[in-house]
Amino acid sequence: MREETPEQPAPLRSGYTTGSCATATSLAAARLLLTGVASEVAEIVLPKGQHVPMRLVFCRLVDNDNGSNSSAEAGTIKDAGDDPDVTHGAVVFARVRLVAVPGVTFRAGPGVGTVTRAGLTLPVGEPAINPVPRRMMTEHLAELAAEHAYGGGFEVTIGVEGGEALALKTMNPRLGILGGLSILGTTGIVRPFSCSAYIASIHQGIDVARANGYTHLAACTGNASEDAMRAHYGLPDIALIEMGDFVGAVLKHMKRAPVERLSICGGFGKLSKLAAGHLDLHSRNSSIDLEQLAQWAAGYGADTALQAAIRAANTSQQAVALARAQQVPLGDIVCRHALAVARAIVPPQVNVEMFAIDRQGLLIGAAQ
């Protein structure tokens, strides 16, 4: 009987950013205005030179209030590939109007946010269309204008269908980007599970808090740790940095954007990984070392029976509970080791402290 060949996992599929979608749709809408031709596909050039055809779901003239057809709009469906992007499947659209003054003016349409706080790469009051997408659109429209000897300019309004609701699943409200999503992208391509957008939002959160005068920030792994820091210090949301598993992104960013005081709070298991030197706390990239926990507990009086019980524990929470039952402060011990790792990364002017919580959100360890 022939053995079956193990099925090989298919490679993960890349996708395209909202910035690429905005570029394709604005180009198609502008081309319709200048040529009268409604495109089904718009080909754009990404920042690194790749030519990408993007299929449109509509491209049409728009009646203005005065009955003239001086605007056009086009839309495409955002395809994030195999990345779990909140905007995957959303319709990104552009409405373009010809204006007398050369250049490109950007507006936020439905589902695209507006910057309301200092500290981002865009001034307060601007639509949340990031610099690289702006440059991509400007370059494509300038080339189109030159091709058709058009001497005027373009007013470009970018929108995302359902974007206001989708934005509530992102960090935009906390960053002060209100009313919708951001139009993002630096390469034009979404790499599956690259986490680059999440890390960028962590950096933005720190920058926004600093720009608004906050000198004490708390970086937290999740909602429970945020609640713990909110209760412990009374910090507002703007000073709470949702870092998830990316503690390394927070610590390394302190070199460029230091604050006076940085509190790091997370579940005991997450902090035990940091204590062991891991800067990415996700289970696929780091694991909890029960042997290490047992050795640390031994240094604080744990007998051989407790050490063996910690090594055999099913979870880190069980390990810390066993230690606490025998008055071994494993939560504090882990926080001290995690603090040493953090202090080796951040500049000396940043006063770092660690807090560990249990599954109920109660503090079970600290180090300062």
C-alpha cells in the first residue's frame, strides 16, 4: 500500500495596503475625469518599483449638487492576503474632483479618520492618510496629469465602507484618530503576520502620549493588565500603551522616545518570558521555562519538593500558586528578573518598573 505524501502547507499569501488601494482608486477616478474612460483595473507602481494591477468594483462619474459631472469615484476591495487585517474585504474608495490649483489636496471621506492629537506624523486636523500613501497618490496623479497635459489639480477624498465601525477594533481612538481608519502602508504590500502595523501603532501610542505631556506610561499586555494599571495609578487611556506580546518594541522605542517612568504590566506567564530574556512574548516565539522558575524559587528558599512541583506544573499560574502557598514570592522574583532585562535595554533616564497579574487581574508581583 502506498504511503501518503504529507501535505505541504501552502505559503502564506501577501496582500495590499489601504494605501495601495487608495492609490489605485484615486488614479482610476482621475483618469475617468481626464479621458472619459472608466477602468476595470488600475495598475499602480509600489514604492519599491513593483507594478501591481488592482481590480475595481466600480468606476463612475458622480453628479454634484449643481448637476455637473466634475467628480468621479472608484472603489476596490481590500485584499490583505492571509494576514488577519481588520480591513480585509472592506471597500476602499476614492472620490476625485478637478480643481484649478495644481497639486493634490486630501480629504477624509466616510470611514477615514481625522487626526485630533499631536504626536503623529500628520498635523492635527489632517485626514489620517499617512505620508507614503499621500506620496504614492501624488506621484501617480502628477504622471497622469502630465500624460494628458492637464495643468490643474486634484481634490482627493478617500473613504472606507464601514470604516468607522472597523476603527473601533484598532488603536485609532486611543491615538486620537477619530471617525474612522487610517490609510496606511510603507511598501504597499501587507506581509502575513509581519506585525509591522501593530508595532508601528505601539510607537505611535508612545509618541502621542509624550507629545501631549505624559511622562508616565504603562505598557500592558492586554485588557486585564490595563485595568490593573488604571486602578493602581489612575492613568488615562492615552498613557496606557497596548503592547500585546511586543514588549521589545516598547523597550527599544524608549531609546528614541524616552519617558521619565515606564510601568510594564502583564500576566505572570508573559513576564516570566521577559524575565528569561525574550522580547516577543507570543507562544509561537517563546515559551515558559518551568525549570528556570524552579531554579529562581530555589534561590528564595523553595525546598526540593516545591522545586519539583514547579517543574511539573501544568501552567505558570499553577507554579506561582504553589510557590505562594509556601511563602515563596515567585511573582516578585520574576518581576525582578524581568526588570533587569528591561533596564539593560532602555536608557538610564527611564525609570522602569514591573507588575505581574494573575488571571483575575490581581497584582501578584512587582519590582521597582
